Amino acid sequence: MIIPIESVKELILHITFLLFPVFLYQTVWLSRPFKSPPSRNKFLISLLCIPSALLCLTYPLHTIESVSFDLHAIPVIVSILYGGPFSGAAVIASVLAYRFYAGGHWLLLSLVTIPFYTLLSFYFQRSWFSFNKQRKMLVILLIGNAKTAITYSSLYLFHSFGWVPDVFSGEGRKYLIIGWIFFNFALFLTHYAIEYIRENAIMRYQIIRNEKLSILSELAASVAHEVRNPLTVVRGFIQLMGQEIRDNEQKNKDYHELVLSELDRAQDIITDYLSLAKQHYIEKENVSLTSLLYEVDQLMRSYANYKTVAIETSIEDGLMIVGDRSRLKQVFINLLKNAIEAVPDLEGQVEIRAYSSHEFVRIKLTDNGCGMSADQLQRLGEPYFTLKEKGTGLGLTVTFSIIQHHGGTIRYQSTLGGGTSVTVSLPIGALK
């Protein structure tokens, strides 16, 4: 089968309609410096997908017996998968409005076919960003072929009722095959371009962040070892001096306790620096997250009781990953401690949930604390940024880095006065 030159020209034009908004999105949004991992701009996705879909409708690939074929469904699918329900709904509404305005055979066909492939896209959108590359590609091929099959089946059914002309005989059959090939090729190409640009933006953010952490780690390693030894000696001698203080010298005893307290705080700060310096050394072993989380829960129960905070757990059995048990324990102790300290006394509640989902183990910690603003959420994980009166801000920096070195992600959701939830996602696996 020879593909007509005119069809190739129309395909190139349509690919321009599809890819130009993708690269414009990268230029306008993803090229900006991000303090946190690049986020989606759902409004901009809608704003770019709408004209892309309308241009595809205005300049179809080819027309058979007054029935035109185009690639407007691709911006619709992209807006749903990457922009979410509201972005997808905005693009669908624009397409339907155009169809009602233009009329013709495709109006009835759009009313029948759009619900099928958009519902399929909405179904996969909920878990889209947790899929790996292979699964995303399978989903894209499934949606593309399902859309084509629904469209052609509807055309055949409508023709049998005499509602649309015959497009399955003669030259029409050839153009239907060309349309199927073109649609899947353009959908694959658009998906590949979007994923490539997303990965580059995330990689650029990680490179910049890792460069900052590398410099900080080298500084931490050199400073912490030099400072820790004299502090240990000073603390030891102060303890010996404290034993010689008489009971009636209350003022000296207070000074003695204050000095020890500040020395302990200095030790904690140095420990944070050392943890930061050693963050790149990850041991690989089979780790039962189920038992690890129960262990962390038991360790922090006394601290929670002291703060009068109630902890509820819902941990699935048999959760296994490959990683460094001690580092992961450090992560969850730090996150649980932060949650306990963020909630009010007496009425504080913290919930721990752990379950498997789409090749990942999800660990979700939710509290009913004071919450955080959007600006504070963006700065979480930055060195020296902390919401505590006493702290270095390095605890979360180390936590983010350990999760990253385990191939996982950490995501915060919070509103002022509405509490905070943090979700850690780690890939399921086991060493043979």
C-alpha cells in the first residue's frame, strides 16, 4: 500500500499542531528554576491542548465522502492523562462546542465515540504517574487502538442505518488503514516527547540539587569530625565537675544542666551533619517494611505518649523492598517524630498506613497538626530550612536524599490548619 504524499504532508502539519504545545509548555513552565521537583501546571496544559485540538479539527488529515479524519483525540487524551480531570473536561468541552458549531456527520460520531476513549483515559489517569515507561506505553497503545476501533465500528454501524456515507469501499478502505497507522504513530510520538521533556526537567532539578548536597556533604564531613571530639571531652569533664557540686548550690546546678543541654544539642547538630555526609552509602539487602514500620511504631510510642499523641496504624503484611534497613529506619523515625511534634497536645492524632500499589509500597503518615503553606511545602528538604525553633533543617534533607537513593519518591500534601500527610513510595523488590 502506497501512502499518498498529500497524506504525509497533512500528517507533518498535524504533528506540528501536537508537538508545538509540548515544546511551548517546556519553554514556558519546565525551564523555570524549581525549588522542589517540577510540578504540573494544569491550567497551562488546558490552555495549550485546546488550540491544538481545534487546529486538528480545522485541518483534517483527509476526507472521504464528506467524512473527515483528524488527530484531535490526541490532545484530549494528553490533557486527561497529564492534566487531570478538569483539564480533560475543558478540552472535551471545546471539541464538542466546535463539533456543534461545524455540524456534519462527525457531530453524531463524536457524541458516541468521545465518552468511550475519554472514560478509558480517565480510568488510567488516577495511577498514570506511578506507572513505569513500559506500562505507560502499553496504556497509550491500548487507548489509541480502542479509540480507532470504537470510531470505525461506529462508522460501520451508522452507515448500516444510512446516517453516514460508505467509507469502507474503494479508496476509503485504504485511507482508514492510513488513518489508523497515523493516529497510533502520532500518539506514540507525542507521548514520547512529553515523557522525554519531563524526565529532562526532573533530571535537571536533581543534578542541581545533588551538586548543592555534594558540596554541603564534603563540608559536613570535614567539620563534624573536627568539632565532635573536643565536644565529647568537654562534656565528660563537665559531668565530673557536676559530681562535686554540693546539693545546696542550686544556681551552679542549674548552670551545669544548661551547659549539658546545650552540649547535647550541639551533638545532635553534628549527628545531622554526619548523616548528611554519609547519605550516599546505601547497603542493599532484603527489607521487610512491615516489620520495620512496626518497630519504628514501638520505638516512638513512648515519645508519642509523653506528648499525649494517639498513633493509629494500618500496615499491610508482606511488604518487601531492597534497601538499607538502618537508613530507612532513620527516615521513618524522622517523619514520625516530625508528625508527633506538629500536632497539638491532648488532641494530637497521627495515622500510619502502608500498602502495596502499582509495583510500589506506599507509606502514608497523616497528622492533624497546624499544616503548612504552599511556600513552606515547596521549601521542604532544603538544607537549613526548618519550621522548628531548634533545628538545622538537615533531617528532612537527609530523608529526601535517602528515599531518592532507594529509587523512591516522597510527596507532601498540606494546608494551613488542615493537617499534613506525607507519602513515601518505594519500589517493591527482593534480592535473589
